[in-house]
Amino acid sequence: MRLTKDHADFRSSVRRFVDDVINPHADEWEAAGRFPAHDVFAKAAEQGLLGIEYDGAYGGLDADHSFQMVAAEELGGAHAAGVPLAIGVQTMMATPSLAEFGSEELKQRFLVPAIAGEHVAAIGVTEPDTGSDVASLRTSARRDGDDWVINGRKMYITNGAQADWICLLARTSDEGGHRGMSQIVVPTDIPGFEVVSVLDKLGNRSSDTTLLAFDNVRVPIENTIGTPGRGFQQQMKQFVTERMYGVYAATGQCDRALRLTRQYLHERTVFGSPLASKQYVAFRLTELQAQLELVRSHNMQACEAILAGEDITRAATVGKLMVGRLIREVADTCLQFHGGGGYIEDTWTARFFRDARLVSIGGGADEVMLQVLARQDGLPA
């Protein structure tokens, strides 16, 4: 596919948002361990960044997925990866199921304010003892009259400390495995909901990540997204959009890191000549840039498939696996080529090195990606 002038103009507007709203505060938010999500999301909403693909009737831009790809890549180039991560949770992780399967009432109550930046949303899937094994989750929602009564714990929840509502995956019947789960919108201002702790992470420190508790939380049955009992299947579809956002954003992260490192290599003189003149150094960065271009080509192909209405489960899985490995190589190489200075905490290389490691863990670990692909290839996993 070919991007147009409209894409270029949109890319420029997203870049201005990153430069004006995120980057000036990146160090402050990293030190604080959170950023003011409601304030930032309101400004993101003014640019249409929280509802790019959503229906204009709910405040969205009515744009196609190619514009979401452009936005995610540009957001990935921010100086603090935790903020784009939080925006990605809002746009491509917590709201897609609501937009596709939710009732009109649910969309008006929760999707509209999320697109407007008035609500912060989070996705509640992972549990302390389940990790990537979604079929083993134990958080339960038991029907009592016209309400669900929810009990359980959710772990590693991005935006959890500031969320106005959670897109929760819970077990709503006694069927085992992937059966009998439902997605439920759970507001956070009701009795029984608790932010147990905000986790102290290695990277993405500007994003609050939490352990949440649900103790006899009551929400109306009408808060169920889509068909009760089909939550697992709906969440698997939502995971695909989540993974593509991660691939797009990581592409932007890598692009910025390689660009800044090339600039540094021209400025840094060693043994009487620029570091860029050393063949190994030049070849290594060139090799990584070439690999990044292959990932970007894969992104464009996946985007085309989405626009054609095709299933991109495999493309999203391949993309996440490969970019997760690539960004680790890029982070390690860029830090190495900056030498001792790159190891100092105040430098962008140290933050990037820490932030990059999440890509191969969050949204499904590399090993899960390999398991999915092996099964598709007819191999035992």
C-alpha cells in the first residue's frame, strides 16, 4: 500500500502532539511513576487520537486503519514509552470489543466519554497466577438477579490506578477452559473495587500498572459486552488489535533510536575520526535499519489485510514476535555504541533499553506467539 498526503499531514499532527504534550514532561512523569492521564487524554481527544477508527456518531474520526497505524508509530517515538502504551490501551485494547459488540446504551455510557478523553479505560484480563494462560483465569461473575457479583484479582493492569472503567474478562459459568467467560464493563467508582498496589516496574515507568481487587463488586447484567459466554472469543479478537498497536509503536521506537544513534555516531570522535566511520559500527546500524524496514513492510501488508476485512491473527503474531526481538537488539546496540554515556540513567538510551524489554512480554510473551504459530503450522506446541 502507499500512504497519501493525508497520511503525511496526519503524521505531522501526531508528531506535534508528541512534541508539545508528551515530550516536555517525559522526565517528570517517569520520575513520578505516572502521568496525568485525564489531562493528556483530553488533549489527545482534541486531535482525534482516541477514536481514529470509530464511528463519528460516537465522536470518532471515521478513518480507516492506516491512520491508526500512522498514529501508533508516531506515538511510539515519544520520549517516555509509558504514555503511548496507555493511549494504546485506551484505543486498541480496552475499547475495540465495546465498539464492535457493545449495546447502544453501553457505547453511549462508556465509549463516547472514552473517545472524548473524559474517561480513562483499562483492560482486565491477566491474573496473578495465570499470566498469558487466559483460559485458566478464575475471576468470577455470578448472576444475582439483574446483577453480576464479581470476585477476583487482576494483575499488571495498565491505567489501573486512573481508570474510570475496566473492560473485564470474567468467568460467568462453571464451564472450564475458554468456555463460559464474558466481557463486562466495570466502573471503578463502586463498592468492592480496589487498587491494591501500583507496581514498581523496570521500564515504562510513566505508565501506572496495578494489581486490582474485585470483592463482591455488583454491576448490572446490561454491562455485559456482546453475548454472555463469548467473552473469550471476543477478547482473542481484541488481542489481535492490541498486538498490532504494539508492533506499530515498537516500530516507531526503533526508528527514533536508530536515528538518534546515527546522529551521535557522526558527532562522536574516537581515535581521530567520527565513530560513524568505523565499518562495523556503520554496518551494524545499517543491518538493524534494514530489519526495521522489513517490519514496516509487514505492518503495511497487515494493514492492507485489515482494510480488506481479512483475518490477521497470523500477521499480528508474526509481527509481535519479530519486532519484540528486534527492539531488544536495537536497544542493546544503541546503548553499546553510546559507550559509558549510554549506561547513565539520565540518557535516553538507558530508558529505551528498559522500556524495550516489555514488547516481548506484554500482550502475549514470545513463547505464546511461537505456540500460536506452531499450531497454525501443524506442529505440536
